[in-house]
Amino acid sequence: MLSLVLSVVLLVVGAALLTAGAEGFAENVSGASARLGVSVLALGLLLAGAEPEEAITAMLAAGQGHPALAAGDAVGANLVILTLTLGLAALLTRLPVTRRALEYGVAAAVVGAVAWLFLLNGVLARAEGLVLVLLYVAGVVWVWRRERRPPMIGEMAELDDLEPGSGTEEATGRALLLVLLGLLGMVAGGALAVRGAQGLVGVLGIGESVIGLTVLALATSAEMVALVWAARRRGLNDVVVAGTVGAVAYNATMSLGLAGLVNPLGLGRHNPIIAVAGATAVLPLVLFAGRRSGVLPRTVGALLVLGYVAVTAWLLVG
């Protein structure tokens, strides 16, 4: 019982550190970029981009010899974002579905399908991890050229309200320090979350793949959930859709790819992570349900939430 409580505490504390660290990173990256003399997008890419907490957690798990936790975290986070988060948001507000959102949704589905194909043989090799990372970089360049400004994807959307270089020398120096502290918080939080997930595997007797897809993914997705709800409260409903699509593309490429570069992810051909990866590759196409009305229907939102409950039950029971 004590081991179970300790594992849960580690997960909760890890999730809190991940959330606080990611928020500190996102809120201060603009000022830090001015301090370093580089663009916000460049700094964001160098420091892990839109979903750093997922990438760091996946890399830590891979480096510690837990490939199922690493892949399960990245794939499971996409499951949480595309079903529970997006579904609840659609139930509670009107989520606009624009032509650009559909195009980026298709792009997210394509990179998700590539990641799924790489996982089909049961192993994500370092070369495949590199391909996934390069796909994300290519995607950022594509979006940049289309939009003629930093792409509004994931947490990067929050940075648009800040003007690089608008602060004083002292302010930008403080921003750089806070960005570094944010990264440190994410590393510490990721390590604690992985340790807590390992503890649950031992206590509950559930496989690492299932823990990674459910408990660990839910814990590390807390920051993205908070971002979506913050945007929704402010009436920035287009940011909810863009953030969802951006985070999904990031996790399918950077989070999985960087973990594979740290250590090849040997999962086995019949791992449930592969099935969930295939499902999350298709899920961005659910945005087409709002093509005619321009809004994602509430019925679709309800189905997404029920889908999350069903998949989680299947994983835990199976």
C-alpha cells in the first residue's frame, strides 16, 4: 500500500513540475530569444519546441531502458489530447474548423501514419527516430512559409502576444533564467513521473505499455490540457484546435523520434502501443466532421470522450 501511495505521489509531483516548467518556458521564451539574439521559433526548436515535457519524459524513459514507457507516453499523450481534451472542449464550446485547420490536421495524420508504420515491426530504430525528427523540422519550415510568420502551433500560439526585444536588458536576462529553470523543472518532473510509473508497474502488476499509454500519458499531458482550457476560457477557440493539431504532430515526430535517438525502442510486434498509434494517426481527420458547419459538432465531442473511456478500459482489462 505504501509503495502504491509513493508511486502516485511521485506521478502527481512530476506532473506538477512538468506543468510549471512548461508554463515557465512558454511564458518567457520570447524575452529569452531577445536576450540571445535569435527568433522565438528558433529558440523554441532548440529547447524542444511545442511539447517539451512530453519529449523530455520520453527521452528519460528511453535512456533508463524503458522503451514501452517512452513510446507509451508519446502515443498515449496523443490519445488523451485527441479524445478527452478535444472532446470535452467540443462539448463545452464551439470549436471552429477552418480550411487551414483541416489541412494541418491532414498533415498531422500523415506524420502519425509514418510513425505508426515505423512501429509496425516492433522496433523504432535510431535511423527512424531521426527521420521523425526531420519530418517535424520540415513541417515547421512548411508552416512558416505558408503563414509568413511563426506558426501558431501548440504552445507557440501563446507567444504571439509577446514582442521580442520589447523588454529591458534586465527583463530579458530574467526571462532567460526562467526559461532555463523551466527546462530544469521539466527534467525533474519527467524523471519523477517515470519513477512513479515504474512503481505502479511493480505494485499493480500492469505492463509498462499500459501504464505509459494511460497513467503516465495523462500525467504528462496535464500542461496541454491546461493550455487548451486557458485558451477556451479566453475565447481563443481557434487556438484550441491549432494547439491540439500541433501537439499531436510534435508527439508523433519529436517525442517519439528523440526517444528513439536516445535508445532504440524495442516494443514487440503485438504491443498495444502500436494499435493505439494507428488509431491516433487517423483521429486528426475527425476535424472533417466540422467541414460543412465550420464547427466541430458536440456529438463528435461526446464520441471522442467515450472513445477515450473505451480504449482505457480495453487497455486496463486486457
